[in-house]
Amino acid sequence: MQSVHSGLLIDHCRFSDLKVLTMRRRKFLKHCTSILGSLYATILAVPALGFLFSTLKRGNQTDRTYRLTRLNDLEPGVPQRFTIIDQRVDAWTKYPPGPIGSVWLSKSKDGAVTAFSSTCPHLGCVIDYVAGDEEYFCPCHAATFQPDGAMVSGPQPRGMDELKTTIETIRGDQWVKVEYQKFETGIAEKYPIG
Amino acid sequence: MLPQKAQQWIDERTGYKNFLHAIFLLNFPTQRRSRWQFLWGGALVLMMLVEMVTGALLMTVYSPSEASAWGSVHYIETQVDLGWFVRGLHHYTAHMMIVAIIVHIFLVIISAGYRKPKEFIYWTSLLIGGVIIGLTITGNPLPWDQKGYWSYQIETGIAGTMPVIGSTLRSLVVGGSEFGNLTLTRLYTIHVIVLPVIALLLFTFHMALIRRERLRTAKIREAADDPEIDFQLDEDDPVKDEITQPYWPYQTTRTLVLTLILMGIIIIQLIVYPALKNQHVSVGHDGWEADLPASEIKLEAPADSYIPYVARPEWFVRFLFELRHLVPKELEVLVTAVLPGVILAVLFLVPFYEKVFGEKWGQRLAIFVYVGGLLIISGISWYGIQMERNAPDYALKRSQEIAYAARASWLASKNGVPPEGPDSLLRNDPKSMGPLIFARHCGICHTWNGHDGTGQYIMELKDGKRVKATPRASDLAGFATTKWLTEFLMNPRSPKFFGHVGAMKGGDAILNGDMNDWADSYVGPEGILTKDDIEAVAALVAREANHRDFKPLSEETVKRGVSVFSGIDFKDKSGKVVDFYGYCAQCHAMKAGDPEEEGGGAAPDFNGYGSEKWLTDFIRKPGAERFYGDKNIMPSFEESKLSKHDLNLLVKWMRGEWQRPEQEK
Ligand code: FES
């Protein structure tokens, strides 16, 4: 801050009262500069932060319910995979309906239906079902799960992600509806994305 | 802030204080006399900073490709928080910078800032001005909307007329001969990397020169003031009346005041201007009503060479565009290539004027050339804009453009932009495409509310004067509605319907055919049919079209309509059942009006009359047995003439079927 006294400058100090005046004026102007400078910075910074952070919260897809199959079409004890078809919106682009994910549905002997997201909680590969071993198996890093979704072995931090199901009767037929959702992978908690 | 000790510790090892002083001009001596004049340079730097920050922000969303550019900018405007503000700031600050550099150079000239040893300072400021204009030219087309697309067409076109290098330059910039993805990626590269880097280099050079010059002056003053040194300035040496003053804080305060004033203007502009921009046209000309209020239209329609748009260049190149139209074709290159070169040379040579004319007159000449040039250029631009706005169909064209812009924005907000690109928003929209398809295929003979669907008229030369051409067939606005049918039945020979067909080959058989005889015998004061009868049968037929706003008919109307159509139970004015020989079913088939299933056959089939299917089939083959048969005089529009897609849009548009804002409520 003392730099204004650089030797290059004309000497303001020839008359001492003039010097006091000049110093006061300079102080005042310094204040002005910092006030105006912060105003300038604010005009830029506020919109900048708003802009940046609002683009971070993209993809806030609300969970949606999909009608997948008739209850009677499910074979008890044999999990079946269903593809979720929906429109996908990516920022400004809206894609026509297409596969956005898949779920495993299984019906127990007493008719209760469970649904699992087929996304592996380890790093997000698609989980297969091995009928012979009666277990779910992720081919990427060999995670295995029990038919009820619990961990058997492998690197995954949690069991398969169960999804909410409901049964709806439409014109006499019972239909299975699933609330499809995506979850954060690689962590022990089941934490929904979006 | 760091404690004093730490500051010192770092400074001893880096010398950062000196460095900061040099960079931020902290102890940079400034002339006192011209302190208000040199603020514009400082303001330009601060505005450049605004451009860099907002530009970087926009880069985080913008996507330079044909399919996504428009969508991403629309997303910025409508979805991103304060996106409209950031984009507006970026846009209007750029224009303000052009104004600022014009003022800055003017002030340099009037204070003789080009005089030895400052020639290079002057020249670099000219070059920086050129780069700023380049940045604006390359920035405007980036949203890839109609405005940017067409103005860039003009600008690259102007570049292409340059002798020798023109066409190579153009294809280099455009990325081939046609506009496309490469045009955008190149524009983007030029806009965000090439020009900014050049601008920064020029700016550094410019500042280094100024610094050198100021320090030199300060040293001279110091030496002259120092009694120990035997050095005196000449009486008339300009350095004599320079009292230098450090840049910081004296100049910084003033610079910030000016910058904030300019930014205030920019912010007012970006808030107010979009609403005012289209005030001078009455939106909604000839059915081109906009789906959004003008203030909410942030972008023109997506770039599409099929959608009409009048190309207008940016205001600072407008004069070239206007001049180009004023000169004959062979001289065009004079305007587009030679003239800008001459302007540049005139500006560059300013420091040498004084060599020839002496200091006083040299400077006067420079001021005269600069101000005069600006006045001429703005005069030409102003003239061009006035000419365009006063053109007879300007209001129509502009409201058409606004309607397209609004439509595209509305559709994009409603449905999202499809992956194939934003132009498909309008290309698949009956409201937007219908008028164009109608004008192209049908408008040659038919009319739509008197015009060709788009609000234009087909003109023909009559006795050396251009006059509206007489249509050759019926007016189809409101086709197959109760109102249209009623009017037709009351007077088939009216010019709105068969009136003009007589002029065509075979048309007489229709003009003076059975329908005409029927009207002569049964309609009118002497005829047996009342207005109510006509309206009832018209409504009955119109029901076949099932238009979106068709109101269900009362039972009474249906009964009455059927009685006219089939002649069964027909009651005359007094309510007495009488024989009626003018019933429709003799010639026209329509199950809903014909209990006895007489089935017509001699004239067009009315089953599904005016419906999507009926219209499609009819347009494809009006000479089919079901329709006009061998009486037909209308050309058929096969797939090769009118694609299925276009026909579908045309039919939907004729029937008024498209996505509407009011339906959403
Ligand atoms: S992703 Fe499934 S095991 Fe790693």
C-alpha cells in the first residue's frame, strides 16, 4: 500500500498542508475503490454462483412407477428381468422412450413380489441371475447375492437395492408396478440419486 | 489478508509486490489533464473481464453442434438460474465494448494520442477494436438461431467476395462450402480461444507500451523539476503541463465509476430491451399470432433454411450490407473488400497525417475523418433499417418470424428438444409448416382467407403493374366447417368458392354444373330451403370433419339436416311435410344423412368429409371415383409431389390441429 510513494512520482510533499489534504483524499479514494470494486465483483459473482450451482442439480428425475407384468405371468421362485422403458431428459434434449434401466422381479410361493434394481451396488454393472446356483451374480467383479438380495460374497458394500412394488388390479388382472429409482453405488448406505 | 511479516517473507523470495504493481498499474503515473479520457481504456479492460467470466460460465452449458446449440442456449435462458442474466450480460457487454472502443479511439485522436512516440499504442488499440468486432461477429451465430445463422451467412458471404483469398478464407472459416457442424465448432474455437488469446496478447503489448511511455514522461518531469539536474523543458513541450498522478487509487475510482455506469446501462438494457425489441411490429399479422409474449422470446427460431427469415447483419456491419445492395453486382467487391480495407488504412495512417499537413491540421483531419466516417456509417445503417421497416410487408414478415421464434421456444419448453435437433420442432409442427406447405402447393390456385396461407399474395403483371393475382379455386380457410359450408350452399358461384374455376380447363362444368343448378332451384328467396335448412344440413356434413371445436348438434338440427340430405320427412317453411327433390343423397353419399342408403355416387363422397383421412385421400387423388371422378380439374398430389409427412402436416393445419398453449390449462 505504501507503493504510491514510489520515487518515480512527482513529489506531493512539497507543501506540508497540501500533503495532508492529498493523503486524506487518497484514503477516501482507496475506500471508494474498494467499495466500487466489490460492487463490480458482486455483479459478476452472484449470477456466476447461481448459474454454476443450478447446472449441478440436473437430472433430478423424480421416481416413477412402471407397470411391468401381470402377476400371473411371473413364475414363483424364478426371478425375471424387466426393462424399464421411459423418456429420458438430458438437460435440453428429450429422448424418445427407450430403455433406462432394468429390474429383477421375483414372486415367492405365497405370491409376494419383490423387485430389485439390476444395477450392481458395487460399481453399477448389470447383475445377472444364475438359475442353477439360485443366486444373483454380477459379472464385473464377481459379486454374488442371495435371491432375497442379501450379500453372499464379493466386493459390494451392500445388498441389492430393493424397489417398492405395488399390485394394481386393472380389468380383473393383477399387475405388478415398480417404483424405479437409481441409487448411489460404492457406499454402504442405500442413497437415492437425484 | 496475510500478516505484514508473512507478506514480507514471501515478497523477499518472489518480488510479488512489484509484480502486482506492474500488473495492476498500482503506481502507474497518469496524466492529470486527460484523466477522464483514459477511463474508457480501463472500463474496456473491466468489461473484457466480465466477458471472460460470463463466457466461461456459458461454456459450461453451451454445446456447439447443429443438433444441440439452440437447445443449450434455450436451456440457459429458461432453465439455468440467472442464465438469462449471464447470457444477457455477455451479449450486451460485447456491444457496449464496441461503443467503448469507438469512444476510446475518438478520445485518443482528440488528445493526439497517436503522436510520436505513441504510434504503436494507437495502432494496438485499433487492432484490439478489430478483435472485439471479430468476437462479436463470431459470438452472435453461436446460438444457431435464425438471426445468428443468417447474419453469419451474410458476413461469411462478404468475406467470400474478397479477391484472391476470399473463397479459401470463407471455406476455412465455414468448414466447407455449406454451413453445418463444422461451422459451429470452428466458430466456437475462434470465439473462445483464438480471438481472446490474440486480444490478450495485443492488450499486453498495448499496456507495456503505455507504461513505457508514462514512465518516460514521468522521468522527464522529474528531471525538469529537480534543481540538482541541469535540464529544462522547452516552453511549448507538452510534457510541461502534465502533472502526473498515480493510477491507484485516483484512476481506479474513476474507472470503476464509469464501468459501473456502463454496466448499469447494460443491465437495464438486458432487462428492458427484449420486451421492447419487437414493439414496432404488431404481432399477430394474418394469423401469425405468437404463442409467447414478445418479452419471453429470448431466441429466434432454430436455424433452418426452409423457414423464412430476412437476413439482417449486426449493426456494426450493416453499412457494408446496405452499400452492397446499392452498387451494381460488378462493383460489389469494391464495397465488401476494398472499402473495409480503405477504412482500415485511413485509420492506420492517422499518425502520418501530421507529417503532411502539420500538427494542427493533421489532427483536425483525423478528427474529421473519424467523426465523419462514423456519421456516414451510422447514417447508412440507419437508412437501411428505416428502409426495411417501412417496406410494405415488413410487419408481416417480422410477425411471421416472431411467431416462429415463439412457437419454437414454446414447443421446446413443453416437449423438450428432440435428439435430432431443434429444427424438427417446427418441421414437425402443423401450425408452423402448414402455411408454408399450403403456399407452396395449394396457394397457386386456392387461397386461405384471401392470401396464400402465409399472408403473402401471389402477384401477377397486369398492364405493366404488379397486382394481386386472381385465384383460380376456392378459399379453403374454414373448409368443412358449418359456416364455410353454409356460405357455399347459399352461393356456390361466389368468388370464394367456384367463382373462379370457370377460367380453368373443364372448370365450366363445375361452375355451371349441378351444384349451381341446385342452388338456383332450391336456395334463395324463391327456393324451398330456408336459411335454417341450409345451416342444418351444413352442420350435419361438418360433423363428418369432427373439427376440434365442433359443438355436438341438437337432435332437432340432426333431424332437419337429415331431412334435407335425404329428402325424407322434409318439412317446408310452414312445417308441412312435402316432397323435396333437391336432396343431397341423389349425388352425394353420406351414411349419417341418408337412412335409405341411396349412396350418391355422382358427386364427392361425404363420408368423413373434411376429416384427416378424407382430406388426405382427396388431395392425393381428387379424380378418384369417390371424389370428382372425371369432372375433376384439380391436380393430384402423389407422394412424389407432396411427401406423406408434409401432407399430414398440411391436413392437420387445415383442420386447426396442433398443440396449443390454451389446451394445457
Ligand atoms: S460392479 Fe458389480 S461387482 Fe463390481
